[in-house]
Amino acid sequence: MPRPFRFGVNLLQSTTTEEWRAKCRRAEELGYDVILVPDHLGMPAPFPALVAAAEATEQPRLGTFVLNAGFWNPTLLAREVATTDALTDGRLELGLGTGYVEAEHVSAGLPWGSPGERVDHLRRTIEELDRLLGSDEHQPQPVQRPRVPLLIGANGDRMLRLTAEHADIAAFTGARTRPGGVLEPITAEELDERVALYRELAAGRKEAAELNLLLQVVVVTDDRSAAVQEWLPRIPHLTEEQVLRLPIVLVGTLKEIVDQVRAQRERYGISYLTVLEPNMEVFAPVVDALRGE
């Protein structure tokens, strides 16, 4: 049996206290299961934003999507995670990644390193968090046991291996990183290969992880071709047909989008979908149509 659908929204814009609370309440009203925040300079600080989201809502889970491990000392991060889990009454889901924007590290005066070094640092961070937060002596203590659910965002081979070993939620980026921190979408067939590799690496797990995908484009329209024209110059290596078939792109009538979401769960096993804040309202009818499936 497929996993039930879950839907998350990644809130990007910093606002006043009342505007932030209203936005979080709106996400709950629309039926989103998870309220998420990213970890980029110029955007809200993740943990205070999640505590404020918890104060404004009752049901949604609350997560980081995703923390840049290069910004964090593992010991200090363990304190943040435990405190936030306690202050949100055990609603926290911790998303981690390597980071992909070198300019942010330069601005923060932090080392960037090679891709391999960033993956190694992420691995050490995960192992240290497990050690610290798994100890009964660590203070403060998180609410959730044996640990706060861990999501890892991945696409490359080493990251998929790390995800298979440690993550409760495997988040497929649906894109590869090019120089300069530019994200280039991968095709449906390439995602087939990435998911297949993950499943091979995760074959020995006791419990299967939940699979997640971050959706970049959501447009409800009767004219699919017109809706993607602005995107074609940005990804000239893909045809219009390939763009319309990208897993991270949902374009069409409400029925077509709902059918595509169902088909992608059947094809990839992806049941947890995340949209970006600008798409929160437009994606809400899809959330409503698939509620409980």
C-alpha cells in the first residue's frame, strides 16, 4: 500500500509577528500538514520562526527545509533542536543538507570546501546529533524519542547513500547543482534513476523512509504550453515537452495536476510534496482533493 499523502509549504518571506502568525494560520486552514522554513541568509532564522509558527497553529508539523549544515556547529545545533522540539510540543522535523550557495558562506565568513568535504561535515553533524540527543544526560531534552525525525535533501550519489543510512524522510531535490549555486532540474527519467539508486542503497533498512519532492512550479491553467514559455530560456537543454514532464513542475487543469501527483506517487513512491510559499494558495485545491488518500 502506498503511503498517505502529506503536503508541506516552505515559507520564505520574513514579516512582522502578526503577519507571520497569520500566514502560518492560513497554511493550517488550507490543510498543509507541515510548515517549513529554509536556511538562507536574507530569510527568517529557522528555529525562532518555527517556535512562532507553533504558537499560531495547532496541528501542522514544523520543519527546517533544509538547514545548511555548514552554518552549524553540531553541539550548538543539538541545543537548538532540543529546545525547539520542546517549545513546539514535539512537532519538529529536522531537515538537513550540505548547502549549495557559496556566496552565503563567503558573506558569513565560513569555509565552503569541496563537495566531498561538505558531505563529510554533514555526516559528522548527523552522527554527533544522534550521540548528543540520544543521551539521557543531554540538556535540554527533546520531546520526541528516540529522536526528532530526520529529513535529508539529496540528489548526488554520496548524499543518497547518507540519506539511505540515516534519514527518516528522503527528500529528492529534483535538481542538480551547477557552478554558482544554480539549480538545474533533472528529467523524469533521471529521477527514476536517482530513486532506484536510493532504493538499492536503502535495501537493508528496517523501516522504509518517507519520500519527499520539492515542487518548484505550480500553475493551474487550461493552456499548459503558454504557462511554461517563460521557463524555456532558462533551461535550453530541455524541450517544452520535457519541461512539462519534469517531476518538479505541475502545470495543467486541477484534474490534470491531481492525476499527475497520483501518477508520481505510483511511479516514484513519493508521497510527501513540498511547495514554495508563492505556490501555497494555488496548490491548496490539490491538497484538498487528495486529503486522506
